[in-house]
Amino acid sequence: MRRSRRRRTLGLTVTACEVRIHAPSWTPRAEIECYVRQQHDWLRRAWGRMQARVPHSPAESLAAVRYLGRTLSLDLRASLFVDIRRHGDTLRVHAPLDADAGALIRAWLLERAERLLAWRLARIAQKLGRAPSRFALSDAQTQWGSCTRRGHIRLNWRLVQAPLALIDYVAAHELAHLVHLDHSPRFWAQVAELCPDALARRAELRTMSTTLFQV
């Protein structure tokens, strides 16, 4: 537990080694313990995702890649120049023998995530009638998206591995925060308006989260 005079609210950070509790220096321990108990389910999921990020052997980690809900087999070929292209359910990677194929594939996913997530966000924003003041990709380890009071929305680039339906759910969730910056019943009603089967998609994303965060 880390206390600070500058901190004003309680918070949690999950790493691969520990769970850190951040608290204002004056907060009673009983209040902190109550807060942690309330966050139990989130902590369990976040800790599970972090523990799943144990490094795999090169052969295992490069066996396949997920993209928009599909599993693409990898076809690694030696080449003087880098070239990565998708052919149906195969991702063909041409690269020098000493290249980091994992880093190249990650860069390929990031490039597609930037365009695709912005497109899905704009599509649902049009339905809402409001757009974020700024959009950026996130590399967060425990959350899929965020929205600030200024209307800045960030979506985790790893979402590009998930089906479009789940990407749209996260986009709808964050866009709903432009109207209700909380998780009140009115907020969830707004999410449901943008994404009618939001609860089912939310449950499916939670089931897939551990796998998607391994990248």
C-alpha cells in the first residue's frame, strides 16, 4: 500500500508482481479495505490477465496471430526486405533471418488498429450525435478504453484482435461517457441505445480478455 499527501482518491494498480493500493495519507484503513473488497472482481480479472502474460517460447508465440476475431496462421519467410501481408487466414511475413518477427507482427497489428478503431468509433459517434474531442490508441495492460472529462477517448490497440461486435461495444461504452461520465443506470441505458446487446458483448469480451492481453 502506498500513501501520499498529494493523492485525493483511492486507486489500484496491477503489475505482474503485485497489486498496489494507492491512497491519500489521511484515509482510514477500514475505508481502504472496503474499497479493495468492492474492487475484488476487477482485481481478479486484472491479475489473471497479468499472470497470463508470462513469456512464451518463440515457436509458441509465433504460431498464430488473432485479427478481428479470426486466427491467422503465420507463414515466416526469409527475405532481404520486410513485407507483411494477409492472405485469407494466413499472415505471410517476409523478413531478414535476424529480424524480430514478433515485433514486426505487433507493428502490423498496431498499424491496422489505428485505422480500424478510429473508423468504428466514428461510426458509433455518428449514431450518438457527438464525437470525442480527441482519439488515440492505448497500450494499457488492464483496461480496454477510457474517456476523460475533456472528451478524450483512448481505445486499447489490442482490440483489433477481437471481432467487430466487441470493438463496437467498447467504442459505445466510451462514447456513452461523453454524455454520462459515470456508470449510473442512465449511462448503461445510453450504452444499450448505441449497442443493443451490450451486456452479452461485455461478457464475451471478459471471457476473451486474458487471451487478447497476451500480445
